[in-house]
Amino acid sequence: MKVTKFLVAGLLTFSAFITNAKDIDPSLTERVRNEVAKHLKKAEWQNTEKKSFLITFVVNSNGEVLVSSTSDRELDGKIKDLLNYKKISADGLKPFEVYTLPVTLQ
């Protein structure tokens, strides 16, 4: 019974995320990706292998990025140090709305 409740709760949560997902303009995504890349290029990366991960963030009312999580535990702290409270000039992002951005380091 506990497993069934857990599965139902998981499916409801997953479906809520899917139905509430908002599509944003592809050109806006590209501009945000370029802004994030600009900040990430400032760091010295020890590992030169290709790495892909997701960055989940919000933008506050001052236009600053607040990273809530990344999908890579190793780089989570470094990514947050590099991006938190950095201004981005991406008009079209709504303050305090959660966004997820795929990133690949090469």
C-alpha cells in the first residue's frame, strides 16, 4: 500500500511539473545561454572532458540570477559561486519564475 501511495504521489508531482512547464521564446533561451556562458567562461575548469548538466534558476527583480540547483553534484557549488547574483540582460524573463537551462562544458 505504501508503494502504491508513493507511486501515485510521484506521478501526480511529475504531471504537475509537465502541465505547468512554460515554453519560452527560443531566441530568449539563446540570449540567456550566452549570458550564462559569459560568466562560466571566467572560471578555470580543471577537467577538460565534455560535461552536460542542467541549471535550475530564478531571476530576481534586480535582474540577478539565483541558482537553486544543478544536476551535477561535483560542479554545483562552483556553478552557484559563478552565477549567483550576477546580472543578466535578458528581457523577457519573469522575476521569480523557475527556469531550467541545459549547459554543456567542452
